Amino acid sequence: MTTRQLRDRRGARLESSAARRVGPGEHAHDRIRALEQSREVFAVPGQVGVALHAGTNQLIQQGATLVGRVEDILDVIAPQLRAAYATAPRPIMDLTSLETRVLAALAPGDAHVDEIIRRAELAPGATLETLLALELRGVVEQQAGMRFRARAA
């Protein structure tokens, strides 16, 4: 792998410069085969007429995703990452008794911090500290107006 070519585990690849023939063992048809196999291929365009960029320009012509900024890659892979994250097994979290109490005070839906303090029957400082710990662990999220809600498991 060179600095001009990056691959991930699923076979997606980013080409930033490549001549039509890139060297021993790999040719432009290898990159085209990746397109044919429905793997993501990203290519940074190069100056027209420069041999070093002929391969990437050809990939773009044949369907590779043109990359001008990092967001171009993220727009394509973000849905795949979200889907993988949604189906990934979640680690079982061990909650302290205070965290369990504050989390129970949140149900159902969202609640203002004053309501959580009242429901949990804890001191404001202890409740806020526990909410912060739960937020840092990704168990709850703070919304506008000092409202909190439990994140979906």
C-alpha cells in the first residue's frame, strides 16, 4: 500500500493518483474490477493529460466516486457505518445504584433536570453529577432547556 492508495477491510479504496499502469502486480484493471464487484472506489481527480493522473481520471469516468473533500467519502460510507453500528451488539453496562435511580427518574421520555431531581429524590449536586456520568457513557443525552432523555439501547 502506498500513500496514494488507502484500503479498508471491506475492500473500499481511495486512489489519489495512479497512472494507467501502476507497477508490478497491479494495473488499472484491478481497480476497475473493484468497481465491478460493487466495492466502493473513491478517486481524487488529477490534471488532464498528466500520466500520473490518467488512472484516477479513468476510474471517475467508469463510476468511482469523485473525491474533492473528506465529506465526499463520509457521505457515502456514513449510512453503512450507521447500519453496522445499529446492528452491533451493545456491551452490557453495569450501572451504579445512583445511575439506576436517575435513569428510572427519566422514564418515560425526556424530563427537565428539576423533575429528575424530584423523582429521584436525590440532592441536586448528586443528580447532576450522575447525569453527567451517564451522558459521558452515552446512556443519556442532554437536550435544550436542561432536559435529558435516555438514549435508545
